[in-house]
Amino acid sequence: MIYRHKIVLTLILLMLTAALPVGCASSATPLPTTAPTTAPPTAAATTAASTTAAASQNLNGAHVRVLGLWSGPELDSFVTVKAAWEKDSGGIVDWEGTQDLPAVLTARLQAENPPDIAILPNPGLMQQLAREGELVPLNSFMDMNQVTKDYAPAWIGLGSYNGNLYAIFYKAANKATVWYNPRAFAVANYTVPKTWDDMLTLADKMVADGHTPFSIVAPSGPASGWALTDWISEIVLNNCGPDLYDKWITGEIPWTDVCLKQSFEMFDEIVQTKGYVLGGSQGILATTDANGTYPLYSDPPTAYMDYIASFAQAFIASKYPNLHPGDDYNFFTFPTINPEYAGAVTVGADVPVMVNDTPAARSFMTYLAGAQAQEAWIRLGGFTSVNRSVSPDTYLDPVARAVAKELTEARISRFGAGDMLPASLQKAWWKDMLELVKDPSQLDSILNSLTSVAQGTK
């Protein structure tokens, strides 16, 4: 289904480019000389004169329906971003939020009532929808000269299918960020851990001091468990390396592989060690992604470390607007497990696609692809752009700049495994992670079950 070598090869090229945030472009790795496996599209005869012109036409109250997953601070930021387009174009954005985008989008397509634009959670779903003929090629109306100026070839390749561009990577996330409270660390004389063993040693010291080391979440709803799969993805990449990681997401090795199982066991050790996790297993299952960061910044803190993607900065800034980034809140890079893969990071991205072709949808899609819309969200926090025309000065605080710098300079990077799996396998994995948290003795049966599901998706 989505297990295609060309996706993985494009992905590998993507992670070798300097396309990730321009906030630290001076330290970027050179672009690859090999072309993407999915050929970049060419501009169609109907291409707009420029992305700015397409986005600023007078739409006189025309509506564009947008379906996505954003909620809380993320949705608040999107509302601010869309307001600028509404004021400039005269159009109106109708937002529809859902916790189960694949299911809702499928139902809407079957009912022949699709949204105009969908903000997909991963590139795998985009490839599936493009293959099924459900998406509008963006190169049929966008200025491809501008697109190729804004986005490196590998990003364009990853957003393309059969020579047409279908997706823009609008909002990237660094998934190697462990959030902490620098002032609380200083008061307790704790040192930021560099390795996995350092982190466990620190956790033991915290417990001995009467503190809780970790806040871990499994947000409720249809996607409950995704934050737990992010843990596994990051551990596997750092523990087993990129070659095994690629074979894992393409189904070339079973989930029972020795290194994969060891990675699950490492996660299990944190979850099941007494005193390590705020609220224990029940706390994990009852805590949302935003609320997972809050215990670090209460007075006094009720937890000291929270592994969650870089979009957590928006949660923190929204809840605690008086905290100063860098001094009052910060992150450290996911600790090294195998020195050979030190600094390996997983990433995520939100992927806007156009499902229904209308003038308003064309205009808003073009706006989202441009630097203006992305710089607006960057200034609000919790957003990292892959658009090369975004000014480096847009990142206004040291934490946001550090997130961008880490993505730019990462020696080893991959999309989070869950984002590249077929939907049926992704959902099974989410569900099984919840079961694993409840009962770690199920690990062997879970890995066997996931291997069977993976084999059925080939």
C-alpha cells in the first residue's frame, strides 16, 4: 500500500538536504546531487503569474473549507494566520477540526462532499490519496518557478506523485526534543543528560530526591498512542541506526527483530520503573499532549522531563506567557544511545493538500505555500518552516532558533515511523502501545501481531 521504496529513497534524500529550516542556513549541508526518485513537476499552462498574485485576488466572500487536526494553541495560531489571508483576499476560511482525519476525510470523499483543503498528518496518506486520484495537482495553478525557489528538490519530490506536485510541507516539527525547566534543574543541581544511561542515572537521582523524572502522554481519541510511537521511533533510530530503521518502515524486517524488541524494552523500562512517570501508567493514559508539558513549569515542578516534539513550545508559551524561552524553558536533544548514531533525529510535518478545486482553495493553498503565511506562524511560536524564502530573522527566540538549527545540522534524520506506515498498521501500533503501557508482559504478542499486520499491508 504505502510500503514503496521510492518513498523511502526520496525521504533519505530529503533528510540530506539543507531544506530544513532556513533559520540556520549558513550551517546547512549541501543539497544532494542525485535527483529525487519522484520527478519534480513542471508548471502547467494555467500556472498563476506568481504565488502572491494568486493569493491576493479579490474573492468577495467566497468560502474555502479546511479539514485538519489542529486544536488548542496550534488552532489559535492558524486562526491568526488565516485572518491575514481573509483580510487581503476577501475570502473566508471555514475550519473543521477532527481527531480522526483519515476516517473523516474518507467518509467525506465517499459522500462526495470533500473539504477544499485537508491538512494531512503525514506524507504517506498524501501518496495514497494521490494514487487514488483524490487530489488536485498544485502545479496546475501554482507558479512552479516560485515553488522551486522556496522548496528544495527533495521536499518537492516527497510532495509529488507521478510527476505532479500534490502537497506542500507547511509546518515541520523536530521530534528529538526533550523539554525541561532550566531553573528547576539548576536549583536541584541536575545536569542535562547526554546519553541514555545518563538520563536513567539522572532519573534515579530525581526519584531519590523525591521528584518525578518524566511526564509521558498518550492523548485520548482515535489517534491515542501516537506520542508513545514517537518514543519508539526515536529510540529505534538512535539505537539501531538509519539502515535498520528504513527496513523497518518498509516492512523488510519483522517487528520481532532483536534490535527493535530491545528498543521497545528500553521504553518499557522508563514506563514501568516505579516513580519514573508522573501518575504511572494511568497518568500516561489520562494526559493530553499539551498538558504533558505543564508539570515541568508548575511551582514546584511535579515532573522534570517531557519528550515531545518541538510544537510543544507553543503549548508552553500559551500556558505560561511570562516564561522566558531559554532561561525558563528549553529542550535538550534526545540522549545518545549508540554513539555511532549520535544526534539522530526524527521529524514530522503537516501536509496541506487540495481536494476540491475552487478559486478560493487555489488562493488559500498558494498563500499557505508562501513565506508570508509561514513567517506569521513562526512569530507566534511552535512552528518551523522548510521554505527557503523564510527570513532567518523570523525566529525571534533562542529556543525556536535551536530547534531549527538542530534540524538543519542533523547528521541522521528520518520522518517518524508512524508517519510513513499504512493507516491500518499505524492505527494498530497506536492501539498496541496503549496496551503495552497497561501490561508490558504483552510485548512479544504485540510485536508478533504488528508483524502480521505489516505483512498484510504489502
